[in-house]
Amino acid sequence: MKVSREKKQENHQQFIQAFVEEVRARGYAAVTLRDVARRAGLSDGAIYKYFTSKEKILLAYYIQKMEGLRKEGEALLRKPSYTLGERIQALLEFQIGQYEGEKDFLEKTFHPTFVAASLMWSEVAAMRKAYLETVGAFVKEAEAKGELPAVPWAGIVDEMLWCHYIGVMMYWLKDGSANHEDTTQFIDRTVNLFSAVVGGPLLRQAEELVGFLVNRHLMPLLMNLGSFGRSKAGYGTGGMGEESKAGRGDNGGAGKAGKAGSGPRAGARKPGATAPKGRTGKGPGSKGSERGRE
């Protein structure tokens, strides 16, 4: 029997919710796909039409929450009176609100997903990209309004934003204050710090310092190293180099030492010449042996 699109979405959500309940009750390591299917009230085989592993269910859960965050970010952009800090704070408060009632599930799965295994799964990279695009739109809006100067080093700012997000979530997971008041204060202070760093002179001064070091020291050093490498390889301005020229005498030897060692020896006979009378040509000691025979 053909399953409607609405029914598929319903089953998909049932499996995710059943997975959350299983993990909260038994821990992530103990849960199997069969456990999830049975808690969802569906057949063991049905779950494989939606998820091939429990890791995929875990990622689907977090992807849904990140999609909710993205939509909230779009709504916050439509509020022109909000500052950059207010938008980021409202977005993070919204994200925490999405997880209310499931904090114990995040305590078991957030760190393994976003910290320990973040380099293993492309889905985590996609969620990171979605978050940075959302908050990046806030930063661009602040630049357009003159709230911030043009932000240098976008890559570093992205890392700051993502580390801030992970830090806020980890802080919230350990927060035992009523209505997570400490987390609210933590967000407020860290967002203000981020705005001061990005909007203040610190990044600009750091950019100027790095530019000076690169132009005045690093680039000349690299150029010198390149020239040194070429001369060591024998590609200097003098073709093969003076040393190579000196090492090629007319006799094919290696410089002066080559002339002495590889040219014709002093006193050596030319090919076909007869030995002088009284000499056998056997080298030193041959004259003495003739006298012995006499």
C-alpha cells in the first residue's frame, strides 16, 4: 500500500521522538533501531525505510532544531529596531527554548555530536554553515546600518560565532539556575564582548599588525628562501655556477685536482710506443731485478 507524503512525515517524526525517549531512558549507547521502532509502535522493518542507523536519527533531530533556528533568524531580520547583540541574544534564547524539556537528551548527545564527532559527519558541517549564514546576515545588516564598521577577517569571525554558539549550549547544559537565568546573563555578556571586539579597533589593529609582519618580514624571507633553493639546485645567474665551471677542465676532470688525477700521467707512454732500452715497463723495482739476473 502506498504511503502518503503526510504519513511519511508523521512516521519520520514518530521515529525521531521515539529515539529521544529511548535515549533519555536508556542512554545512547544502549539504544538500537529495533528499540526505536517498537517504541514508535511501528514494525522493525519500517524504520529502515527512513533511517539506516541511529546516528542518522540523532542528526535528523538536531537538523530539525537548526532549521527552526534558521527560520527564527529570518524573522529577527525583519525587526529593524533590533541591534546585532539583541538579535544574537534572541536567537540563542529561541534555540534553548526549542530544547526545553529535553535537556537530559542533550546532556547525553550534544557533546558527542557537535564536539567529539563534528569532523566525522557532513551533516554537522551543514548545520554549522546554516548557523553562520543566519548570524552572518545579522552582521551584514549591522554593517549596512553603520552599527559596525566593515568586519575584517570573516573566517575568524565565523570561528568566533560558532565557538560562541557551542559554548552557550554547553554552558546551558550545566546551568542549574532557575529559568536558566545564569545562561541568560552569560549570553548577554558574551554577546556584548563579541560586539565590542568585532565593532571596536581590536580586529582592525590586529589586521594592520599582521599585514606589516607579512609585508616586511614574511614575504622577504620567503623570497630569500626561494633564491637560496634555486642556487642550491644549480640554477643561479651564472648558468651552472662558477663552481661547476671550475670543475670541468679540458681533460674532463674536477678542477685542479681533476687535472692532476684524471689527465694523462707524466711519463706515460703513448699507445703503440716501445719501452726505452733497459726498461721492462714493469714499474719501480724492475731495474733491480735485471741486476739480480746478471
